[in-house]
Amino acid sequence: MKESYFDELLNIKTGKDQMGMPRSIHYHRYEPTPYGALQELFQVYELKKNDRVVDFGCGKGRLNFFTHYLFGSTVIGIEMNEEFYQEAIENRENYFKKKKGRRTAIEFDCCLAEEYEIHPGDNVFYFFNPFSVQIFMKIINNILFSLEFSPRNIEIVLYYSSDDYVHYLENHPLFELRKEINLSGEYEHNVYERFLVYGLTY
């Protein structure tokens, strides 16, 4: 019920997982973060209007619209699948028919995640296990490189993260775990059903 309720509230369509297998072993199939999980996250992890959130592997844009609806933050969705990208653009048109705000506050880029050029204002980076750890490492390096030119506080938010992602950040000298949010209800018996928030150690 929750899934369809929030899609209707936001005037978007983000349901239905991807059928079949993705074309590359490095990229995982589309599956939106459940609204129930996002509700639990945002009860304890609040964003600000001036935050710039980047969702890598955004699919049809569910996180983008829900985040903007709750906080008014700017959200950038990165999606390599052109079909999902077009659906995200269509969702944006429908979303702003009901919700007032700057259309530029929700952006979508159709490109490979590792090719996205980090904006100097990007400060929250969201990953729902969208690709292999090799690509994840490239993106983390891109983020760190951007900090050399635009120093700022950043956070990495992982949902249902692979052990490889966690191992990489736990052993990275520049990151520390700031928050762990274990989900309740139907999710609580799965150890991967959690959000991990990492920040810089300095």
C-alpha cells in the first residue's frame, strides 16, 4: 500500500523492478528503495534545503522526488539506462504539476556513474548497491578529488550495501561510520536492511 500511496501523492511512477539481467556484471538491476525504508531513514537523518544530494543509479527517481518533497533539497539522479532516465524526466514533469518549486532542484543525468562530474556543492551521495565495488571506488575517488578544489563536509549514505562497499569504507583512512540505521518491521530480520552513513574523519 505504501508504495502506491506515495507514488500517487508525488504524482510519479517508480514501481516495478527491472525484469531480466543487466547488460554488465558491474551494474546491478533496477530496484527502488522502499518508501517504508526511506521513511525510517528520514526520521533520524534530516537534510537541509541547501544540501545537494546525488543518487547514483537513481532509476526512475523515487529518492529524488521523496527527498525534495520532504526537505526541498536539490537532488541529482545519475542513471545510465536511457529508458529509466526518460521515465525519470517524465516523472519530474508530473511531479511539478502538483508540487511548487524550482525544476532545477531535481536534475537527472544519463551517464555512467563514474563519468558524472562532481559538482562543488554536492555533499550527500546515496548508493543502493547499484554497481560493483570497483565502480564504487572510482566514484569515491572522484568525490575526494573534488574536495581538493572545493573543501566541504560530505556524507556517503548506503542502503542494503554489499560487504565490499562496507569493507572499503571501513578500511579507508578518510572515512568513518557516523550513523547506522537498522530497519524495523518486515525488514528487521535481514542484516542488509539498514542504512549506513559515512563521513570524513577530518
